[in-house]
Amino acid sequence: MAAEVVVVGSCMTDLVSLTTRLPRAGETILGHKFFIGFGGKGANQCVQSARLGAKTSLICKVGKDSFGNDYVENLKKNGISTAFVGQTADAATGTASIIVNSEGENVVVIVPGANLLLNFEDLKMASDVICKAKVVVCQLEITPAVSLEVLKMARASGAKTLFNPAPALADLDPQFYTHSDIFCCNETEAEILTGIPVGNLEDAGKVGRMLLERGCKLVIVTLGAEGCMMISVEEPIPKHVPAGKVRAMDTTRYFGFIFLFCPFVIVKFDLELVLNLECP
């Protein structure tokens, strides 16, 4: 059976240190906990989709190293197809060094490593699984031209495309907008893409309208504790979807949250239902 959801994106090994506060430049401070986790926007989105019951495949590249081996095993444990998880000796598995304070705020240094070696030849080998998918998800933690080619392949085959422009590029290729059925960005990414600072819902609506003008079909601007704003070609009046109250533990662990709705897109493209779901 072909994968319903295909994610083409990054795998990062997270090296996480917990501290009471973030260090200043040149300062050494004591932390109280360290752990190694599995991250990367692409892998996070893929795992979340699989845990909600969608048959899921990940197309990515990791190093031929201990981090890469562990990552492949973790994906398998989560029921994700690893047929197109490549391992290379030419670069290390991508890493993210993360420091998180007691308020859940963080600083992050990412070394993409093997992620940037995912190429057009890898896509060609995985073309069958991409073209048979119902939903294809991409971001920008791999080479942007590779992500764009994936969106084009998915569109040509009739799949729904979900694009998360992160990390954002001010000079993003205009074709990303026209090849994304759902374009999802946060406030920071929205400002980089449009030049409009997002300080409130009205600003988010302006961003949404501008992105629709660039060719997007549906735009979601996530607003942290304020939830998100949604606007589409069919419903051009911005709609605010508020978020429930939660205590932030570490925002780096939720890069892929909005993509939890992949299985619902497969069923009936009912975004409003998903965006109003409460998390346990």
C-alpha cells in the first residue's frame, strides 16, 4: 500500500541542555539536565502524522554515523517507511544544539549536515511514492530547489501540497506560493517573507492576503499563544482560531504541530475541524 502522507525534509539530532536562564555572550553557566532527542522539521511532521494513523513515508538523508543509525531505528519504531531514508558518508547527520530556560525560551544552533545532500537523484528514485501520495509536505531545512521540485511533482500527480517556509527566505522563489495548497508560516517567517511585522490579528490578515495574491490557495499564520489566522481563496475573510492555554516546556519540540492535520486533509480537507482540536 502506498504512503498516504509523504514528507520530504530534514532529520536533526537534538542535543538539548536545560538551564534556569540563557547564557549571555561569552558566559558559561550550569545546566541541570541534558538529553538527546530526535528532531528536524521534516521528521517531526512525519512522526506526528504517523502517530495520528496516516500511512507515512519520509524522504531524507542522514549520515553513516551513530546518530544516523539511531534515527533510522526511531523512524521504524514509529511505523514510518524508511525506504527512502538515505545514509551518506560525505556528511554527518544534521544536529541542533539547543539551550532551553525555565520559561521554555530557547536558543538553537543548527548544523544541517547530510540534510543538504538530499538531491534531485534521490527524488527521482522516490518519484513513485511521491506521485502516489495523497498529501506531500515540505519545508526549507533541505536545499530549497529540492523542496520546490517535490511540490511540483506532487502537484502534477494530484496530491495536496503543504509547505512550511522555515527557515524563511526573504527571496523565496515565487513558485513556492503557486505550488502550495496550504502555506503555513509563523509570525517571524511571515515578516521575512512579506516585510510586514506581525504584532496582532490584523497584521496576520494583511500577511495572509498578500500571500494569497502571490498565488497561495490557503494560508495559515501561526501566532503562538494566540492560536492562528486562516485565510483562503474560497474564504477571503481572515478567520482567527484561538489556542487553548498550555504551559510552554520547549517550543523547539513542536516545529511540526500544524501538520498534525495531514490525515484529516486526506479525508476531507477539513482544516477548521483540525485547527480546533484540543491537545492532551
